[in-house]
Amino acid sequence: MADHRMTAVVIVRSARAGDDEAIDDLIVRAFGRHDEAQLVAQLRRDGDAAISLVAVADEAVIGHVLLSPMSAPFRALGLAPLSVAPENQRRGVGAALIDAAIIQARHGGWSAIFVLGDPVYYGRFGFRTDLAAGFLSPYAGPHFMMLPLEDLLPATTGRIAYAAAFGSLG
Ligand SMILES: CC(C)(COP(=O)(O)OP(=O)(O)OC[C@H]1O[C@@H](n2cnc3c(N)ncnc32)[C@H](O)[C@@H]1OP(=O)(O)O)[C@@H](O)C(=O)NCCC(=O)NCCS
């Protein structure tokens, strides 16, 4: 018998208040622990969820990305966490979320996005370790990257810090 299943259409949109529980469940499943979901809950409570996007398929939340304001010499966001449901990974959902987040950050007038992650994964979106290397932060190192959103940033060095909620992440 023919298989009539269709690949679900994936929509990326801004998260709404009613999505909170589904997002938290998804993050726990993606990371296999509660730390990142607790981080997102704290960022929400602190009013630091500057950009929060969900990927939705068949009305289910299958992906999420959050960006929060950083303290930096220019208007910078920190991208974290990024979560895709285990059964939906490696299908471009993470990439769709990052692409949409970058567009929103540009529209919001942000100057740069920092991220801690795999340079091979984030490199394809333009994030660069060399551009983050001049900035002092507890996350500095070979996995710390920056994506500039303007041609000439006013600083290439300086002290930067993630939003307060990251201080309680183990
Ligand atoms: C990392 C993650 C967000 C990627 O989302 P995704 O939707 O699977 O990614 P995409 O489909 O856009 O990209 C897939 C590509 O990313 C790379 N990739 C995916 N997961 C990876 C991983 N864990 N490590 C390194 N590279 C990975 C691969 O190159 C893959 O391409 P391939 O399938 O051709 O080999 C997802 O795997 C996830 O939620 N992981 C658990 C949580 C996590 O670690 N989050 C990231 C840190 S904040």
C-alpha cells in the first residue's frame, strides 16, 4: 500500500505566552536534562527573552531558540539555548530557527550575536571564533563565536557578559 504520509510543513514564528510549557518540554527532551529549561524560565521571568522563536509542525513545538541581551560595548545578543526535538533533528529545523533569529536581530537594530557552540555548525551562518576572540567573558575559547550585524562594529575588544540568568547555569 502506498505511504500517504507527508512531510509536515514547519513554521517558524515568535513564541507566545501559551507556548511556555511546550517549549520547556521540548528543551528538556533536546538536552536530556532540566538545566536549559530552567535557564529559559529564568530569562523569561527576568524579561530577558529578547527574541524567542519556535518551530511548529502539525501544531506541535519541535524547535526553539532564545536570544537574550548581553552587556557589551555595543548592542549584542547571546544566542542560547537552541533546541530541536530529537526526532526532528538533522532536517534543517535548527538552521531555520537561526536564520529567522538573525533576521529578527537585524530588524531589532542589534549590532552582533554571540554564541557558544560548535564552530562547524554555527560557521555556516557566519559566526566566527576570530571575531569573538578579543572579548573577555567566562565563555571565551575555541567554541565562542560572534556574528556582526553591521559593517563596522565600534569595538573589537572589551568585557562582555551574558544576561544574569546564565550565572546560575552549572
Ligand atoms: C544542535 C541542534 C540544535 C541542531 O539542530 P538540527 O535541526 O538537528 O540542525 P540542522 O538540521 O539545522 O543541521 C544539521 C547539521 O548540523 C550538524 N549537527 C547537528 N547536530 C550536531 C551535533 N550535535 N554536533 C555537531 N554537529 C551537529 C550536522 O552537520 C548536521 O548536518 P548533517 O545531518 O548533514 O550531518 C540539535 O541537534 C539539538 O537540539 N541538540 C541538542 C541540544 C543542543 O546541543 N543544542 C545546541 C547547543 S545550545
